[in-house]
Amino acid sequence: MKSCIFGYTKQGAPVTAYTLTNTQGAECVLLDYGCTVQALKVPDEKNAFIDVVLGYDSVSEYEEHDGYFGAAIGRMANRVGASVFTLGGKSYPLAANDGVNHLHGGIKGFDKYIWTAEPSGNNTLRFSRVSPDGEEGYPGTLFVSVSYTLTDENALVIRYDADTDADTVISLTNHSYFNLNGSGSALNHILQIFADRFTENDAACLPTGKFLDVAGGPFDFAAPKALGRDIDENDEQLACGHGYDHNYVLSGAEGLKKAAVLFSPDSGIRLTVSTTLPGMQLYSANWLSPRKGKLGAQISPRGAVCLETQLFPNALACPDFPSPILRAGEHYHSETVYQFEIGSEN
Ligand code: BGC
């Protein structure tokens, strides 16, 4: 594994880039700042290597822009309604950084810390940090790690582990923006999601606690279809997210199961996402403001898609959602696999 200084934060702290390479020549560049997947180069059907994630060339761009590019998100992925939750009869106020709601762990979430990195064998890099009691308003000292493995079969495996010394809440994800052509629109990507239902959003993209069936409507990706096919349909749920920004309720039993398949007919690259988690946020990058990214690449709204495996957002206020509570003495573990292949849409 190679490593080099990627740059320095505004406070002058060094940020290191680590490169995992496999026997097929695929490459994953990881930053200790936010456990960020800065680059992920995989072969296309012509055996040219394409960087399939959006990102930046400098630390300052990661610090200044709020897209959470490639980062680990915590303690709570996505939204906590009204920026408050109750646990053990006590109310915990959190920062309101998305209107009245709390988004992606708050003002200084896991994406904005430098983590401790250590190689842990098998082409694996493990990042860890101790999130102190009270950080961003969350209770309990959290000992958390995120491990990335690049397999020789071109899969990026992400393992999340956490322990706490007091009851707390946790839902971790990775916020990579995928474009299987490297740049341009993602609306021609063919997407399949293994889910019959998704969670209804209010106008601020906060789940209401209700489940909606995907069948027949614009949210139906049960059979593969282009991401952009129905995205501009006149639909109340699409209108509130300005496109897709919704949590899918994944079908399939506990354990590692297929969540989604994303395919680009242009590059021939197929990404299969599998996870142990019950939900996945489909975010069609609706709010990306146009700007330049890595090597001057144009970043545009809907120029990528996020497939964020997760517990359901706003779960603490929705009794029918799986619980994000982690009690002292319990261990949190989840796994998500991003498998890249050359193939067809299914
Ligand atoms: C959320 C979006 C949000 C985006 C921020 C997604 O996970 O669901 O609503 O705008 O992250 O980059």
C-alpha cells in the first residue's frame, strides 16, 4: 500500500492519501480525512481504467463543499427530525444543519475528522477514531472503525464497527457519488433496486414513518430501468426531493443481500451493491451545485448517483423502523460491498 501527503487542513493538519491496488490493476485512493474514498479506478469493457467516484484534488475543497463526497457519515446518516431525539427518557438536542432537521451527523460529522489509519492485512485499510461523549450532542463515547478492502475481484468491501460506553444511536454509511463513465450525466445509467417499498418523505426529505409501494410508479426499479426515465414525472414524492432522495426498504433476509445493480451501457461497467443493512438511500445528486472536481472534471446536478446503505433515516421518531439504538456493551457491525464487473444490466 502506497501513501503520501494529500494536503493540509485549514488548521495545518496533514491529510494522508492511501492507495490500495489489486492484481487486476484496480485502485482505490482513501483519505484519512473523513475516511473518504477519493478515487476508485476500475476497468471498463475496453480495459481502460475509469475513476467511477466524484471527488476533489485538494483538502480545502473537501473542507469547503458540503456534498460529503466519498465520506463516511456518522453518527447518524441522513436526517433526524426536528434535530432532537429521546433516549432513556432524556432528550438530546442536535445541531439543525438542514433547515430544522439534523443531517449526516451535524456540523462537524465523521466526514470532517482525520481518522487514525492502519493497514490490517488482505489489502485492507482500517480507519478508527474515538467520538467523545457529547460530540455533536450524541451521548456515549463511541469507539468506531471503518475498514476498506479492495479485493482481487474488483470489489470494495466496507466494514463498520462500533462500541459505546453508554447507550447511544448510530447509523453509518458511505457517501460516494458514482458515475460509471467517469463524468457526464448519470441519468442514462440503468438501475435495479431490490425493494418493493420505500419510506415516504415530507417536503424536507424527512421520512414520515409511512411506507409506500414502488409498484408501477417512478420509484419502481424492481426491473432495471434508466435512472432518468421517470425522474421528472409529476409526482409528489419526486417533487419534494427534486428527484430521487429516498430510502428504499431492501427485500431479503438478514445478512449480506443484494441491494442494487447499477450499469452503464457506455462503459460496460456494472456495480452490484450488497449490504447487511435494511435500507438504501437513492440520491440522484439533485442538489450538487455545478463546479469543477478532480482534474477539472465538471460536477453537475444528476451527474452521479449515491447508493447509501443505511438504517432508515428518522428512525427514532418512527416506531415501525429498525432501531438505531446501540446500548453499552453491544457491538455495532455492518458491511457493504461494491462489486465492479463488466457486464449487462442484469
Ligand atoms: C441526502 C440529501 C442531501 C445529500 C447531501 C443525501 O444523503 O439524502 O438530501 O442533500 O445527502 O449531500
